[in-house]
Amino acid sequence: MADVLDPSNIPGPKKAAIFLMSMGEAYTTKAFEKMNEKEISDLAYEMSSIDHITPEIMKAVSLEFVEKFEGESKMIIENESFIRNVVKNTLKDKQANAILQDLEKKKQDKPFIWSRNVNVGTLAGYVVGEHPQTIAMILAHMPAEISSELLIAMPTELKGDIAMRIAKLGQISEDVVRDVDKALKLELSGAVGPGGKAGGLQVLVDIINGVDKATEDAVMAHVEEDNPEMANDIRNLMFVFEDLTGIDDTAMREVLKKVEGQQLTYALKTATDEMKDKIFSNLSQRAGEMLKDDLDALGPVRLTEVEEAQQAIVRAAKELEADGTITLGKGKDDVLV
């Protein structure tokens, strides 16, 4: 992926980190002086995952603080020195060192987090040559959205096998995860805390929820043939577009705030009447009328475009859930598409 973040789906703490880093060390130091240690620690952690800020991301964030911001080239951020200087300029040595040590520990708890900054095609080129069991371990530990794209990029004949291995993956030792993480990062020139994360059904479901329909079909066909009971469990755990009918209206309105107009129009092209009613009942009268006009005017579109729009909305909902903004139900009923 070329960009670290999707400008339309940036969590609140990350927005604050981006804004402060774009304003520079002096400004951030003054802002930190008005915060408590926990707030500083949380923001420092968010900053540590940011390597560059594109104009699009900066503008999306800055518009919430100022009228307008424009730029032409991405800003390269030396995040380590930036954070260290700001924290040390804000706090006493003992407090600053405690926060910086805590930051290092938190960063070690997330192996493969650097994969967000690597082009997926390049990453897939390195990973595909590994043994399927190693690929499964890597995908189980990477951020789900990266793993989804990697699974899409894998050869069709390997997708099902890799998925099965993820579902059956037990806890991986710290040393193994560290070694693979370090080796892959070194190869790509881009560590976990005690004990590596286990794989399992939920890890696989999180990955499947982000892949395209063809990859999902290939994976589920393989799982169905190898283990029908597991396939049924996976389907029960998966959260799909139509499952949004089960969330409360407040949550739905939060989701709709993060959805682009064209995205919503495409997503409703094959939606059930129940799904459409859920959407329209949570839009203003004017917005609802505009959406209906757009739907009426929409001609034939590729099914893949509809599925991509629906997946984008599901991802937005999951990001809101991860932020603690909304709660999504689990499980799924039969879906009409």
C-alpha cells in the first residue's frame, strides 16, 4: 500500500498525532505541556507508527482544526527523534525516560506493524516464496487489512491451504516470531512481547472479511472440502454488509458519516430492502432524497465495484468498533446479494 492511512478513516488519536507532527516540535511541546502523562504516552505511541504524511492525509486532518491546508509533496517524518525531543522538552528526565521506555515496550508488542508502510505487491513477492506454514504465521501476526491484501495476492492454489493453516495455527513462540519479523523487515529494508499471537478462526475471519469475493470463494471452497464444520463456524463469525442491519441507529449514523456518497450508492445497488430501509431511516430527508435520485440514475455497474463499496463500508464500521465508537454484533444470517 502506498499510503499508511486512509484519509477518510483516521481514528481520533491518530488524527491528533498527525496534526501535532505536522505542526512541528515547538508547537507539539507546548501542546504536551497541557496534557497529563497518560495522554502524552498515548499520543507518543500513535506518533511512533507514522513515517510520512501525505498532503491528502494532512489536509483531511487539518480541516478539522483550520480552514484549509494545502501542500504538494509528502512530509518525511523522523518520528523517533521527533517524539524523543518533544517528550524530553516537556517532562522531567525521569518522567520522559519512563514514557520513552514504555513506548519501546508497546512497539515491541506489535510485530510486523511496519508492513503498513510497504507496498503490498513488493511484500507479497517476498512472502510467496515461503513455506505455506510460514506464510500463515506471518499473515496471522500482520494487521488484518494487510493480511487480506496479501491473501488476495497469493496464487489461487495456495489461498485455501494458507487459510486452513491460519485457522489451525497455535501459539507461536516469541523467538520464532521475532526471527521471522526481523528477517522479513531486513529483506524489505522497511518484535513481539511475551509470547506470539495465536492464529485461529477469528484471525482468519478478520482476514477474509477484507479480501475480494474471488479470494473468499477460493478460501471457503477449500475449507468446505477439508472441514465442513470449520467452514460453518467461519460463516457464523463473519461480519458482512447486510449484518449492518443489526446495529443500532446511533451506530449506523456514525458509520454513514465515514462513507462517501458514491460508495453508498454502489453498495445499495444489490442491497436487500431491509438494508435500504436501515440506511434511509438514518439519513436526513434531503440526503435520503439525493441518494434515491442517485440510485435511480445509476446504470449497470460491475458486481466487483458493488462488492468493493460494501466491503469499504464494513471496514469503516470495524474501524469505528476498534476505536470504541460503536459496537457491532457478531454472527450473520443468509445474505441476499
